[in-house]
Amino acid sequence: MKEKVAKTIGIIMTAILTFVLVACILGFIVLPVITFIIIMIPDFFFLLSLSRNLKKKRFTALCVRGIIYAVLLAFHILFWGAFHMPVSAYTSWQYPLALKYAEFPGSDSFLPRKLPSSARHVRFDFMPTILQGDGHIAVGFNADDEYVKNLENELKGSAMHVVNYNELGNLNNSFKNGEIIHLYDSGIAHDHPNAKVYILYTDYDWNHPSSKAVFVDGDYVFFSQE
């Protein structure tokens, strides 16, 4: 009876670890994030050890090791999951998945849930805030004129400030009454120096900046949150 229970528990633990491995492989294919590799490596060796016990019908060892490996892997996932690692996506079909991945810890963003059908040259970037570091989440793409026009009409009614990018310099300069504006711009200074910036929110804090803004330059749109 004990052996049967040990076998059942061991098989369940093996199934769980197998599920995690498959999920990581699929996750890495969709979103090439190093976190998945970091989780896959120990999981693979855990499964290799369990498969040997299962093959030799060492069910007690299978049960004990299965539980230990599952606990170790759970802590491993929680540790690396807290740091995430940078995430980037370059296609419209990857974007919703990448956005959900970035928002998984519970942090909401103002980025669009779905990109327009005309979106091209998509680039999504996510870096979580770690300790004193500044995190960001952003997406930029080219879209049709109608989308850009409608977007700007919406932004005009909700923006705190509307300025040209070149007026802000490096986006960490004094603005108006000595206030500091800091936005994540992802190198826009080089590619879109004349972009119009709709600042939806800023805390005017250079040390722990928090901001939301949309850059528009012709048919190019860039949503930025820091």
C-alpha cells in the first residue's frame, strides 16, 4: 500500500515537472526570455533523475525526490520570476502575450491591449523595477493615418503637457517651473527628434521617476511608461 501511494505521488510530481519543462520550452519559443532557460536547466536534470527511479521501480525514492525537486523548483521559479529579465517582442501576435507576461505580477500599464491591424515595425520592451533601478514598459510601432489621428484626438483631452521632444532635450531637464520631467524614450532622440510628446502623467521626481507618455511622429507611435 505504501509503495502504491509513493508511486502515485512520485508520478504526480514527475507530471508537474514535465508540465513546467514543456511550458518553459513553449514560452521561450514565443518570448525568448532567459528566465525560461534558467528554469529549464534544473528542471531537466530533476526529470532525468526521476525517470531513472521510475525505470528501476524505486518508488519510495521517486516520491521523496519528486517532492524535494518540486519544492526546489517552486522556489527557483519564484526567485527568477521576481526579476523577470528584459522582455522584447517584435510582432503584433507576440505583443498581447508579452504584455500579459509583463503585467503578471499585478502591475497594470496604460499600453493598448491590442495593436491596430495596420501596425508594423513593432517593438515591445519591458524591464521590471529592481531595487533602486528604473523599470519601464513600452511599445512603438507605425500605424495608418486614421489610427494616429484618432489617438491624438484622445490624447489632447487627457495630457498634462503637450510638447515637442526637442523642447525636453534628454527628458531629464528642468521643465517650466523648474520641474523635472523624466520619460523612458528608447533612443527616440536619434530616430524621432521632432516627435510630439503627450505627457499623461509624471511625478516630477528625478530619483524615483514615474511617468506615462505617448510620442507621435508622423505615422510612428510610441507608448512609454516608467
